[in-house]
Amino acid sequence: MKTVSRPTFSLRVPALALAALIAAPAAVQAQVDWVTFESEQAAFSVEMPAQPTASKTVTDSFIGDVTNDIFTARDANQKMTVDYSRIPRFALDFAGARTIYSHAKGALLKQTWSKEVSFTDVTTHGHKGKRLVYDTPPIPGKPKIYGEAHFFLIGDRFYVVDAAVPAGDTEAVAKRFLASIRFDE
């Protein structure tokens, strides 16, 4: 009697295909599940990968006490923040936008122990501001971080929109966050 061999079918291929099918929608889902956060008091809205937590700080500065409302979304190795404050009119008249941007840039770099890569003009949805790209020092066991912050002075409202994410593919996440900021008029 002649033996007919049948092709063997490995279960690994279907298992890998099934895993890919499950993972693909999960990856797309992770990108789609962002939340739109709005602050009526701070007059902005932004897309974030998670609902942010709110905090408040009061800083003694060269223009007097400045209150900052800070909205932060964290996820493993990434952090996205919108920092909002009102600048007293006399400070705007006395110091001017250039000085305010410079002080804010210096404070962010000092706070994050980072160094400036570039500081250029940026326009987002018709609002002109400044774009800071910065390097953070490496932390053992953590990925290299890409940092980018946008600064906007709109009337007496000052915003620092900051993203710190693992360098590489996740930089697109930072760009999405930064481009999504909208200011109420």
C-alpha cells in the first residue's frame, strides 16, 4: 500500500496572523482613543493621549507672583503638558514678549535639566509663538527623550505646550499633540 504524505500545517503561522490582526486594531485604537481636553478658564483645547491631571503653582518672578495652571497627561515614558498663566499688563509693557519667551525657555530648560537644540518661530492655527526643541540628559534604563515645547503669548495669556516622548517613532505623537492646541479668542 502506498502512503500518501499530507502537507503538515503549522499552527504557528495562523497564531502569528491572529496576533497581528489583534495587535493592528489595538495600535490603531491607541492612536484613536485620544481625548479632547478643554479648559474654559484657560481658554484653550487640546488633544491628549489621556485625561490630564490639573495642578497649580505660584512662582515669585521678576514681575511678581505668577499663578500657573498646569494640565499634564502621562503615559509610561511620555509626558504632555499645557502650562497656562496670565501675565500682568505692566510686565508685558515693561519686559515685552521677547523677554517673556526667553525667561520661560530658561525656566523649562532648568526644570528639565535639558539643553537647547533650537529656538525658532512657530505658527499654530494663526497664532505666532516660539518653538523650542531640547535634549534631556539620559536616564539609565529609560529611552532617549525627544523634547519639544511651543510658547504662545496671546494678549495677557501665556501658554507653554510641552511634549517629552521617547525619541524615534513616538515623535509623531508629540507633533500631533503640539499641532492640536486651539486657543479661544
